[in-house]
Amino acid sequence: MKSAETNIYIDEASLDFYEKLDFFHEHFIDKMLMCGVSNNGTHIEEIPFSKCAQEYNFDFYKALVFLVQKFESFCATQLINKKRLELECLFFDFSEPGFSDNVYMIQNVMDWTSKKNFSCQFWKVQDNINPKMIKEFWL
């Protein structure tokens, strides 16, 4: 299996990282699908997610959690601050060849309410955004 391309921002680059992340959400993201907060190290199937997009049914969410466990992300970006992971984004493409209508991002925000937990958020990328555009954006 091919490794995901990972872009790492460290310490002083945090302002640049957050500016890029804000821009990415504004111009590349369609909507938040679900989010949950759990203790560090919790398996993704055990996170108590709240559904944010009502147009999808339970089977869709269940399939999405299944797929992100079975497939490697095509791109990842991380912010490391004071030698500790602060935030990471993982990008997955489940689209049919030649299409980009099923691209998703998982955003994990560490130390959500304490150093013991994190927020895991699933986001739907806009249909017109393809993996190549995402990789180029995070270079």
C-alpha cells in the first residue's frame, strides 16, 4: 500500500498552518458530516459521534467510518507544536475513477478540553475539488 503524502508544520509555522486551514475550510469544504470527542487513543469505532448533516442516513456514516479504516489517506497534514501533535487532517478519496465527488477530510484536534482528549471531525470536500488540488494546496 502506498504511503500518504504528509506535510508537517512545526512550531513557528503554526500561524501559517491555521491561516491555510481557515482558507481550506472556506474554499474547499462543503460541510461537516459528524464530530465526536473522546479520550486519546480511542478507536474510531468507539468515538461517540454526533451527526451534523441530516441528509445522510446511519448506513452512510457507518460505511464512512469503515472505509477510513480500510483505506490509506492520499494526503495528510499535521501541526506539531512544542514536539506534540496539535492538529492533523487526513484526506480520503472514495470517488469512482475520473470523478471527485467522494473526497473527505478527517480533522483531529488534540487537547480539545484537556491533554487527555481530542475532537475527531469528518468533513465533506466540495465535489469540484480533486485530490491533486488538495495535495498542491498543502505543499
